[in-house]
Amino acid sequence: QAVVTQEPSLTVSPGGTVTLTCASSTGAVTSGHHPYWVQQRPGQAPTSLIYDTINRHSWTRARFSGSLLGGKAALTLSGAQPEDEADYYCLLVYSGIWVFGGGTKLTVL
Amino acid sequence: EVQLAESGGGLVQPGGSRRLSCVASGFTFSDSWMHWVRQGPGKGLVWVSQINTDGTTTTYADSVKGRFTISRDNAKNTLYLQMNSLRAEDTAVYFCVRLLSEWGQGTLLTVSS
């Protein structure tokens, strides 16, 4: 089974910009992996932010954007807010089998 | 408003069985692919299984293949996860997820003697 790798932790200043990445053990991440990004605040159920690489849900704040960057899926947060402090997970599909990354703990400080 | 209400968690002995349910409302259940995702205590999210709209196509993570069975009853707007041969490492909160986009609050399953 493929392994999906994310940065274990990142820190961003309030109002700052940060990019989280998602790499695949099988090679470059492409749109065919249909990358998803999921946010989980402490003590809460997860919430999906991005689907199919770049698409925001109706509830996703515009400061979150998805892309492909250097062979990885990427989630960019522009203008970080204190409430963005959370764990972020990417999710990729491999022939019908979905695999989560280990998650990135984002600190806003 | 989409609502997904999981139930069926609790304490189960190793080797035992349990069926989780997820009652859906606020959308056309029969039009949606559904998933189960789990999260062990203090750990990350792990995708478990998915099922297509009419229940004819299912896929599983390697860690549960042959032990877990996903199914659905579109007449009852309900998703199921039948779990057999349970192990301690199956201890987790189990989330029902619509289209990998809308999540329930989860139900806790503890496998322990």
C-alpha cells in the first residue's frame, strides 16, 4: 500500500502564509490522485476543506487554496487566523483505495 | 443540512463482532458514495472502506479486508459497517463520511478484554 507523507508540524504567524505539502511514495502526485485536504480542530470531528486538488467546498474559507506543487499536492493558507490552528490531513486515491497522510499539526503563533 | 449520525460503538472483546450504523438525512442518500474513516486514540485519520450508490462496489483498506464488510440500505438511508474478528488495534472513533466531504461526529469502538 502506498505511503502518503506530510510535514509533521509547521508554525505560521497570525496573518502569515504557509504551505503544507503531501507526497506520495509511488512518485509524483497528480490530479489523478484526486487530492483532498481535511482539517481537524482539537476535540472536533474532521471537516473537509479541498477536493479534487483545487476545489473549495461552500463552507471553506477563501484563504485556503489547493494546488499541485513540485510533484506534491499542496494546501496554502494565506492570512492565517488563530482558529486555523489544527491538524491537516491530505488524502489520495490509488486505484480505488484511499490513503491518508500522517497529518500536519499547524500552530498559529 | 446534511446530517450523519453514527451509532453502535462500545466495548467489545478481542475476536468479537460489532455492527456500526450511520443514519443519513438532509440529502439524497441513494445518490452518494459513502465511506468509513477511523481514528485511533491520539492518532491520525485512516480510511477504512467505501461503497458506491447501489452497494454493488466496495473497497477496503488492507488492514480490514476480509474482516469488515460495508453495506447500505437506501430505503432506510443507512450505512453499515460489519466488523468481525476484532483486534485491539481496531480501537478507534469511526466516522461516516459522505463523498469524503461531509463527516459525522463518530462513534467510539473499544476492543479490549
